[in-house]
Amino acid sequence: MSAKLLLVANRSIIRTERLCLLETSVELLQACVTDNRMEAERLLGVPVSDDWQKDKWLWELRLAQAKQNPAYLSWLPRAIILADAPQLVGHLNFHTPPGPPYLGQIAPGGLELGYVIFEPYRRNGYAEEAVTGLLRFTAEQRGIRHFVFSIRPDNTPSLRIAQKLGFVRIGQHEDEEDGIEDIYECHWPAPRPASLAAP
């Protein structure tokens, strides 16, 4: 599954087999935070769905972080868009720039990743494809190969993706909003688990 980097209006697009992972911008996040859908759609190039706007809290957080710390400008969220249709199917983002203090003991210099695929588009393999594309791009183009997921024990689809991509459980913590989460990490590219390897 290859990933190609394109540039559109000074924003990078990671192109995978079926998806475009479009880098957002301060201007786009500002439009989303203020519910200016017309401007958001102009900047995204696709219709903005209610599902996208349900995560306005995330756009507010990332916008505030980018304004307070310019280091966040290179690590803004990416929209997940179908390559052959103007449909916004989800988003993914790193929680911080590389090497945040809270990862110092488990993934020094690394990044924690989160993602959302909207309900109508789930069970199509888009999450795995998007995550693989972003991790490959980050490892090959930015030289960062240490990644972390925090996953609730009952989130079976995300656990399966983590396993398929070679992530290994290294601990557990309690998130203020999501409760108990298992912590998974990998050095990209991770060896393919023996149980999933081709015969």
C-alpha cells in the first residue's frame, strides 16, 4: 500500500490507494470553530458533514495549540477524503509535535496518533489505510519512527488495526474522558505479527 506526497496550496496531501489525507490549516480550523461551513468547504474542497462538526472541540483545541506554540503548525490534523469522490470520511492527527514530555518514559521522541472514521464509512478498511499512509509518510519524510496508540480495551476494531500494524501493548493508563486505555507502541516499520503473516 503506497503513499505519495502531493502539495496543494502549500498544504500536503498524502495519497494512498483510495484516500487523500489533506493537511488542515489555521484558516480551516478557524472556519470550523466559527461554524463557517462555506469557508471550510472552500478550503477543504469537499462538503463539510455534521460528523466533522461534531468534533469541533478538537478543532478548537488544535487551533488554540497552534496559536500558542508554532511547533504545532507542522502537525495539524488531516482530513480523510475519498480519492475518487468528494466525500469526507474521517480525520486523523498526532496529539502533539514529536517528543512531548508525557511520552518521555515510553516513546522518547515519538508521537501519539488518534483517528476517527465516520459511521457511514466504517468497515471498509479506511482506518487501516489512512493510519498506514500517515505512519509511512512520517517515518520516510520526517524521520520519526516511534509511535503510540491509546486504545480502550473494548474498542475491538482499533485493537485489530494496532495488531495488524505491529503495535505491542506496553501498559495502561486512565484517561479523564475515555477511562481505562491500553497503551500500544511500535517502531515503524514494525515486523508483521507471525499470526497474520502469509503462509
